[in-house]
Amino acid sequence: MDGWRGPLTYLNYLSVTSSTKGPMGSKNPENLNPTGLVSDKQAAVNASDSERASRSWEVEQKYIVQDADQLQRRLQDAGYVLVGTEEHEDIYFRHPVRDFRQTDEALRLRKLNDRLLITYKGQRLEAVVKTRPEIELSLRAEECGSWEQLLQCLGFAEVERVRKQRSIFKATASGDELSLRIIISLDRVQGLGDFAEIELIVADAGRLHEAQSAIELQASALQLTQVQPRSYLSQLLAKKGRT
């Protein structure tokens, strides 16, 4: 695990995802071509103000948790309540001709309780904040095996499976508008341990810094200090010597 980082380093690892909500709540970036790839990276970075205004932004940060029970008590004391639990099995795939490690992309099938989601994560753009497009679609859970076979027939190969239990907490106590919209997920990841993800969705790109500050403030209040910038997938691969 990474070493402890001082409070001034949180902002460096805040992950911000640009997305739009499509039918049935799916996320569909506006600046993607039909293949799901950013056709002009710099053009996307230099998008007009009106284009940026039509997007929603996901700001999130992941922290290593040393004592999950203690964190849950702190969440309760801070006015958070448990609103749901989820079982995740994430299946990541390797592209037949493109190295996702080099292009900073990902393709994932997620089994979530009795649901199935397929997600494409695009390349992070060169911007002030970490920004990446994401497309997520809901599928029929009973068709998971068929989707795995379909992807394999197209040349995709399974890389790794990430399994975790997720407990989701939302704020109920009084506070400012952004703080009340924060979602905190407590994850127990098989083979890695416990983590907390603090997430906030904002519709206005002009509020990104405010959202990042709100996450920093909440992390400090919960005594979360050990930032983990790497994904669960990259951590598992590193642990198995497959980086």
C-alpha cells in the first residue's frame, strides 16, 4: 500500500469524470464518436463553455481504510445513514489490438446484485482536473454469460475479476447544498482490503473546485488521510505481479 500523504496532497488525486445521463439513467458522453472513443483529444479539452455546461461531472476520491467499524461509527456521528448494500463482481477485458494500459481505457462487465452493467471508460484528457468520458449501459443479468462469449468472439480477453462488497452512505444532517449530495461508499475488496470512496456529482464545471474542497473537508472530518489513487484493478494486477 502507498505511504501516508499529507492533507495538501488530496486535491492532486481527485478523480473527475465527465458524463451525461441518457435514457434510463445511463451515462453517455457527448463528445464521443459511435465507437465510444474520443476522436480528438485536444478538441474535447478545448470544448466550448456551452458544451461544458451541458455535462455532469463526477468528482470522487478513494481512501485506504484501516478500521471499517470505526469509520462506520464516524459516519453515523457525522449524520450519514446506510442506504444500500451491493455485491459487485467486475470483469475487465483486454482489447484485441489496443493496449488499454497505454491508452488509459477500460471495458468492464459488472454484476451488481441482480443487475448487469457494461461500462466503457475512456482516456483521461489533458485538463486542469482529471477528466474521462464514460458510457454505462444496463443489460439483462441472466445474459452475462452470453455477453462474455460475445466479447471473446470479438477478440476481447478477460484480464481480471474484482469482487467487492459495497455499503453506501448518504448525508441526512444539516449542511450546505454540496455536502448534502455527497455519497460515501465503504468497499471491502477481495484480496485488497477496505476502502472508502467519497463521490459528488455537479452539473456546473465552474463548481469543480468547490466540489473537490467539499470532498477534502469531508475526508478530513472522517479522519481519512491515506489516499489511494490507483484503481482496484491496477492494485490487484500489481499484487499478482502482472503490471
